[in-house]
Amino acid sequence: MENNELNQVTRIYFTDTNCFRYPANITNEDQTKEMELRRQHKKAVKRFWDKAAGEIAAKESVIMINSEVAQELKIQSHTLTKKETKVIQMLQR
């Protein structure tokens, strides 16, 4: 992205590793309190991605990944499920 394009957006999001992992690693079968909290986080992450996708399409925002998050995802990728890997690859496009 060119500097002049970056200056035209109103929002710049820097994502955390969880923004990539939460959409994929939550199940509805587990009814523990911990899993319920994870489901709530998953809903928040989904709202973020839905909102951000619309803003990006309207050229109002960009999503950036800092090198620390990229490195964490690279390291974690060795232990991810196929579903998590698929979601992360889709989101990184």
C-alpha cells in the first residue's frame, strides 16, 4: 500500500493472533463456562471481521499485521488444525 493511499483511510487496525484463531477453534459441542466465554469472543471477532470487510471494501480502513503476530502465527501453524489453517490463510489474503 502506498503512503498516499494509507493517508486516505480513516482507520488502521493492527490485529492480534486471536483475531485469526478465534473464528476457527470454537465448537458448540463443549458446554463448559470456558467454551461459552470463547464463543462470546468468537462472536466479537466475527463482528470485527464483518465490519472491517465492509470498511476495507469502501476504502475506509486497512488491516495490518505486525511482525510479532506474523511470527506467532508461523510458529503456531505447526500445531493448528486443518480448519484453523484454512481460516487463517483465507483471512491473510
